[in-house]
Amino acid sequence: MKNHTLVLILLLATTACASAENYSEDPIRTLLPFDAIPAITEPQFVSAGVAKLAPDAPVIGVTFNDESHAYSLYLLNGHEIVNDVVGGQNIATTW
Amino acid sequence: MYDHQTRSLWSHITGKAIQGPLKGKQLKTLVSMPQIAWKTWQLNYPETEVLSLPTVGGTREGINRDNYADYHASQRAGVSGTEYTDDRLPNKSLVIGVQVQTKDGKRQFRAYPITHFTETAVINDTLGKVPLLIFHDKSSFATAVFKRNVAEDVRTFRAQDGHFVVDNTGTLWNLVTGEATSGTDKGKRLERLPAVNIYWFAWARYYPRTTIYRP
């Protein structure tokens, strides 16, 4: 896989953080195998002018350094993660 | 979620790796518009590009059906069988989840039930001594969280129309872009913080110390 990677809008950072989470004691249950919900690793885009989206369709919107991307939530239902680059930032948009 | 390189497992709520070689590593949560009506996003960002998936005979940007509509309408909380027991709110209450880092390096968490935004689009609050502006427009479903200061000057906001709000100096702000659109502050931007629309059961499980906003 070439570019890639992760997954909400997140960037890899190495800082540990004070943890208040007790979810870490919850068991990890495997419900689906890897890639049963395939993440998007090479996203394609169209311009706003030609996009066929209903006016009230819900989207996630991201903007960095004057570059903006919109992702239909109903499309993301089937993929959950878009590995993307927006305004020079490597991001994972997750739903 | 998992990463292809190490197959570590990550929580997409916290951004932290919970299993595998990268366990304990933390992704940085960036600012975004977690949900907004397409027409409102396009109005504010006309140059935006739109995710489009390859399909038979071309690409498609939209599906007009929410495959999770039944889940959202139901009382079911998650899919893992985990029991969620923080009954301060009903499990499926939709909240805006906010966290701030205080000066002593600790984090504070607060949930803003979406039902508070039926009468007004803005809540002026302070969390961990950080003055906050919580915004949710019920018509476009836009959600945003900002620090409500301009340099050192803390402002108080009230709803005006849709995603436009006014502060106590009379300045008009667009809270989709975070930018002042009139007055001497025109062109200035409020500092945006990460915001999520999330069901209470998930927010409370990951951040059990969270408080709940009460008017």
C-alpha cells in the first residue's frame, strides 16, 4: 500500500496523554474481519459545481490552508474512513 | 480502526492506539465540521471538492439513503454488546462533545445535549477557565466550538440568523467559517476547537469524568 493510513480527523502524534478512560478495561470484541468495511485509500473528488448531492445531504466538511473537502455521510456509512491529504495535511476523516 | 502498516487497533473516539505495536500512541484530533447540510457547506466554501466514488459507468457523490437510519431511530447502543450504564442522560441522547486542555495540563470534558439548541444556536460557557462558544444550527445541523475571545477580549454571543451570530460589541460572525463579517474585527477568525456530535453512551464511556452542560 502506498500512502497511508489512518483513520475522525486525526494526525499521528507521539505525545502520551493523561488518561481518564476506563474503557481500556473493556474487552476487545471482534465483530468483523479487517477490511469488511473497506476504508478509502485513494479518494477521488469532483468540484462543487458538478457534484450530484441533494441540498440537504449531510456531509463532513474539512478545510485546511484554503483547501476544502466534503464527504457525504451516507457514502461514509459504507467506508467509515477516508485517508486523505487536505491543504498539505495528511488526515484520516472518520465516521 | 486499524493502520495498514502495523495493524495496531485504534479508537476513533479518542485517537489512541489500544492494541498492537503502536499501543499508547495518540493521534491528534483536528478541527472539522462534523456534520453540515451540503448546501450550507457549498455556500461557505464554493471551491470545495467533494468525495466521489467510482461506480459502474462513472462516479457518484451521494447516496440518498441512510443505511443506519434504523439504528439512529432505535434505542440500541452500539453493536458490541457492551452495557452502557452512565444514566445521567439516555444512552442515545445526541450531544456535542468538547474537551479542553487547562493550564495545568489536565483535560476537562463537557457534553452539550443537542436539545439545548432548539431555542438558540449558541451557548456561551466556560470550561476549565477557557471561555467557549458552542454552536449548533438546527436547520443545517452545523456544529462548531470556538474560544470566544478576540485576542484578550472575551465576547458574549447571541444567535442572529442561521449560522450568523452577533457578539456584545455588535460584530457579526459567520460560525461556519468562524470569521467576523462586519465591524472593526471584520476578517478576524475565532479559534476553533475539535467538536464531535456523538451519542451520550459513547462519550460517557470514553470520558467518564465528563460533565453535562445545564443552562
